[in-house]
Amino acid sequence: MSLHPEIEPYETGMLDAGDGNHVYWETCGNPDGKPALVLHGGPGSGCTPYFRRLFDPAAYRIVLLDQRGCGRSTPHASRHDTDMSVNTTAHLITDLEQLRRHLGIDRWLVWGVSWGSVLGLRYAQTHPDAVTELVLTGVATGSDAEVELLTRGLGRVFPDAFERFRSQVPAAERDGNLAAAYHRLLESPDAAVRARAARAWTDWETAMIPAPPRSVERYEDPEFRMGFARTVTHYWGNGHFLGDGDGDGVILRHAHLLKGIPGTLVQGALDFGNLLGIVWRLHHAWPGSELVIVADTGHNAGAAAMAEALVAATDRYARRL
């Protein structure tokens, strides 16, 4: 099963989300088709044309957006004067609801990758009546344990890269929350300090999560690199803004709220996130979900075998009333 054909948006816009933010959105495919929302990763990666090809354009009305602070949305997180205090999970969920109403959509399938799976899960838990199905890949839940694995635990697997990554942080902070420490560097008034921190962060990203060439190329864009590193560390250093008094692990603990929403979890067998068993625990705690494990594949939604499994899921849900 191959990707669907390349398509272009039939409509685009900038949603006035409040707080001075304008969120880029686009719709592709069939204006009368089954609505589907695409949530990109990062946080801060932005949407790409590749995601459109995971949906049958004759069957779906495909909605993509660049979340606050990234891609074509403004203001961009790469700008030092951009206020990150109004870029939280709660703000993003409010943006999704505002966009849904703006487009006149009652309910939509939600597709998410990596951070997009965190956002999609929390959105479905808080607005279950707006979600028909979930298709998630590179599955994460935004727990502190996941952040600790990605910023420190994998240092045992990539010791040289980890030593370079850790060495950029002041000595007094090297045994603490590295994401938070990096975020402080990325908020420095010194542009040179911010630039070094952004480069070191994306170097660690490519070391621990081998990325396809197109992703590595984006890290060479100084604006993308700065905005991405600043946004990721902002979320990772603050518990993904999921606490709200409910503590760590909120998504797994409230997986029962997904009951009644069919879901497909497409996970690479070699995804380092599997070391914590998160996707298995989520699957078993979520009635009505299915887990598809793709052999010989890591944290890469663009791999051919992953794309095949994702297209199979969206094609199957296209036939579901």
C-alpha cells in the first residue's frame, strides 16, 4: 500500500488565536469528505506536505496547522521577544477547538506524531465528543520519565554525543533537569549563548533519534533550529504543561476517558520510547485501541513500512461512519 498522491491545499488561512498569536491552517482533499486533523511533532516542528499523503484525498477533508510559534504561524518562537508563556498545551487545545468551530466541523479524526500524539491524546480526553478516531505514531504521553529517558537515559547508548550535550549546561545544573537548563540558555539575553544552545540541542536530537535527511536539513536553518529548540525545551522543561494539579502521568492515568473512541497506535519496534513500555501500557488502558508494531523501524513516521501502516489505518477509518 503506497502513499496517496501529492496534493495542494484548496484553502488556507491565519486563525487569530488571541494573545497576539496567528495560527496558520490549511485544508486539502475533499471539502465534503470526512474531517481529519493533523498534529505535527516537536513541539515546534510545523506541518509538512508529507502528512497530506497519508489520507485518501477523495475521502477526507484534511486539516493541517502549524501550532503556535512554529512554521508559518506568528510570532515565531525563534524571535527572542516572543512570549512563550502563552504557548502551553491548554493554549494549543483551545486553538484546536477554535479552528474546528471556524471551519464548521462537528467531529474529526485526529492524527498525531510524537508530540502530536501527546497533544492528540490530551485533546481527546478533554473533548471526546469532538473526536471520531485517533491515529497516532511515535507514541508519547509527555511524562517526566519520557523526558528523563530522552535527555539523560539515552546517554548510556550515545555516550560521546551525550557528553557534548551535557557539557553545554553550567556544571551546577548538569545533574538536574537538562531540558529546563537548556531552556534557560535559550532564554539568555546573549544571542551567542542562545545560538550555541540551539545547535547543541538539535545535535543531540539527531544523535538519539536518527532522522531522515529532510529533517536534518531543517536543523541547518537557524530560524527553524532556534524556534524548535526553544519550544521543545519550554515544554519538556515544564512537564509538557499537563499537570494542572493532577501531577505527572496524567494521560496514562486518564486513558479510560478514551473509551468509545477507536484508535490505532502505529509504533516502530526500534523506537527508543519503547524502553519505558508507554505504548503498551496505553494500549492496554485504552478500551477499543489497536497496537500495530512495525518491525525494523524507529521513531520515523516517514519510513516506508510506517507509512504503509498509517495509510492502512486512515483508509480503514475513511469507510467508518
